[in-house]
Amino acid sequence: MSATSGQQRNGGVTDALPGLARLAAGAWLRTASWGLGASVRVGGRVARAVVDPGSAGALAQELRSSLRDQARELLGVAELDERIKQLLAGAGGGTGDERRNGRSANAEALRVRGAELLREAADVEVQQREHPAYGRILSELAPDEGRILRLLVMEGAQPSVDVRASNLLGVSSQLVAAGLNMIGAQ
């Protein structure tokens, strides 16, 4: 490396310092103003809660709800709940009033089916009939999927291999392909 290329590299860093300092100062200013505004808002709400016991309960409920929502979002449960709500709405899970009250037109039928299922599960003498979803599963299978299932039933579990490339020193490796098997060829 020549002395000129080192000086050019240092010159580039030195030239970028004022821009970086402006970015850092702007980020600090925005963070400080947000923190001050949030403190004022929270302080005002706490002061109102101290004066009015009714608003204290509302504040506690809102805090509890906010923490629960944040935890659900962090864990990915909020997205799952939204998907379930969409599926129930699309499946005709009752009118809006029935869903809000927790009473679906199908709720009683589901309870009866659940009780019957539990009764059958408790009886060890009952003859096992086909699974209720068996017909739907067969209607949704593609021919290739049927052949794969037949192979697994006849031949058993099939091995799979991860292909990795090692570096020159042999210390670590990089995944090239994961889960390769011979099911397609068979």
C-alpha cells in the first residue's frame, strides 16, 4: 500500500466527519425531544390519575393493554390473532354481533362435536374410523404428493443430506444446499 492511497483513505474519512456529526446531532435532538414530550404526556396523565381515581383505573387498564399488545407483537402472536380473525370471518363464523358477544351460530354444534370427540377418545374399546378430515385431505393432494406418501409408507423414512463447502483452513463450512434427498428420483 502506498503512502498516497493511505492519505486518500484518511482524507475521505476526515471529509465525512462533519456530515456524521450533523447526523448524530440530529438523531440526539430528535431523541431528546421525543423523550421530553413523552415525559410531559405521561407526567400529565399520572397527575390526573392521582387527582381522579376513575382515571387511575383507566390509566392502569390502558398500560396493561399496551404492554400486552407490545408483548404479543414482539412474540408474533398479534399477527397470528389477525390471521385467525380473518379466517373466522371468511368461514362465516356468525354475524358481527354474534362474534362480538362470543356466540357463533356454529358454537353449539362445535361444542357437541368436541364432546363427542372427547367421549370417543376416552373409550378405548371404540373402533377407529377414518379421520374426519381424511376425505378433504385426499381431495387436496396432487398426484405427485400421493406418490410421495405411498413411497414413505412402503419404504419408510427417507434420508436427507445437507451439502456444505468447507474453507481452505477447514475450520468452518458454508451451507450449499439443505435437505437434499432421493424422493424425486424414486
